[in-house]
Amino acid sequence: MKNSKIISIAPMMDWTDSHCRYFMRLLNPDILLYSEMITAEALLHGSAKKYLHFNNQEHPVALQLGGSNPYKLKQSAILAEQEGYDEINLNIGCPSERVQKGSFGACLMEDPNLVADCVDAMINAVDIPISVKTRIGIDDYDSYEFLYNFIKIVSETGCSRFIIHARKAILSGLSPKENRSIPPLNYDRVYRIKSDFKHLHITLNGGIKNLDDCKKNLNILDGVMIGRHAYHQPWFLHELKLLDESAKYDQLKREDVIELMYPYIQDQLNQGNHLKHITRHMLGLYKNQPGARSWRRYLSTHAHNSDAGIEVLQNALKILPKAA
């Protein structure tokens, strides 16, 4: 990360796996990438190496952890640092019922002292940054004073980086998907947090869909986090380079990125992985371009074959209009 202004891609369950992050890194060398949320329980009682695996080309990359036990989060943070992650992020924003049953995620906003204990345990165990991703509120706890108190207590541990999803979470009655769109965005509440906690690094998450959104918020805050828009339209990651006015905009083409994926894909196939698990992240590469539907259809149809290889991508390119 070249400066204090950080553009990051949100942790997205079932989406931002290592294949996805490798592909995104080819599109933009500077954005901060996040893993899917991994629970401390899974790391400590499962195959930590499997869960923590990533390709060195993904740097800078952060691990998002879920949990509410300070000791287990501390041990998980140590494992993540040993594996080479650049940051560890604590999830205090997920509203799913499964996460609530595990007593972590957004429901922890009600207990800022426990969150502080968790963060403090991790900060004292590792040397890499610890950040917190949270909502602006939950259910009836939907006031600026509630968010202020949460940030104040947690930041007193020494945690200086907060990613704030500018919607409250509704913990019953809405699905995780609905919680990403139905509660209204409240950017002003995030701006006010930055004004009151000038020493903290505040990143805004929620509703960022174009360069103008990024520019506006980077003029006020320290970072923006982009979610599903970046996944469904991955070429947007390349366009984000235009935000750096001092940088020379390269002439990278979509087909260049595909060809850059070939060595990685072949290596993964040699390890026994299937093409479909990689190309599913590439379906949106030609979004809003001529031939986008043909590209998606060809990959979706042929990448699922058990013997599918790089030729599937090569053939998909051949059916695209020349203008694409």
C-alpha cells in the first residue's frame, strides 16, 4: 500500500477465495485484498494450513477472522502472521443467523468491551495491523452515540483502523443479502466518526459503485472498500488506477489479463484443482462489453467438464467480437 489512502475489496463469503484474489491482483497491483471470513474455531480445530493458504502474488492481503473468544482469536492471529498475511481484520458486521449462534459478527456491537478484549489480545500477540470491520448500528441500537461509544472503547486498545459498513444490521427478519441493501446507507454517520476520531484510519464500505463515489469519499475518509460491484464487474479494479493522477494509466487489455492467468491455471490444474473453481470468478470480465453473454455462457458450459483446461479460455476468446 503506497500511501495512507487505501482502496480495498471486501471479504465476501464463497467469493474472495485465493483464486479470486489472484485474478483481482492482476487487474490492480495496489488494492488491499481480503480473505473470506474464517472463524477462529475452524483455524484451531481444522486444517489451518488449508484455510490460510494464499499465493504470494496476492500481497497485500488481509485475513478476516470471526470469533468472540480473545484467546482463540489471539492464537489464530499468530497463525495468520506466521503464514504471511499483511493484516488481520475482526468481523463485527456479519448479521447471519449462523454467525449469531456462534456469538460473533454484528451482534458483538452490543458488547464493545468484549470486542476490545478480543482486539487487545490480538494486538499484543502479533506485529501486523489489526483492524475491525463493523456496522453503524444494530436493530434498535441505531444512533450516533452508540457507534461513537463502540469506536471509542475499541480504539482505546490501540486499534487504529476501522472499516465501517454504512448500514445498520437488522439481526432478525432480514437475510444477509437483504442486510446489504434494505437498511439505508448513512454516510454522514461515518463522516462524523472521522471528524471526532481524526487520529483513526476510517474506511467506508457500502454502496461504492464508481470512480466518483471513490473520489468523493477518499477526500473525506482514509479509505473505501468495494464489495460486490468489484466482483461482478472486475474490470472496475483496473479502472481504479485512474484515481492516481500521478500514475501512468497502462494499456492493459482484458485478454492480457486472461493470458496472464494461464500459468496460474495450469499450475492449479496440475495440483488437481478444477477449472470451474477458477473461471467462476472471471465470468464478469466482459460485463457491459460486446460478447459478454457469449463469454459467460461458454465458460459456464465448458469449464465444468472434468478434463477442462486452458483451451476453454482460449476458445471463449475466439468467439468474442473483435471490438471487445
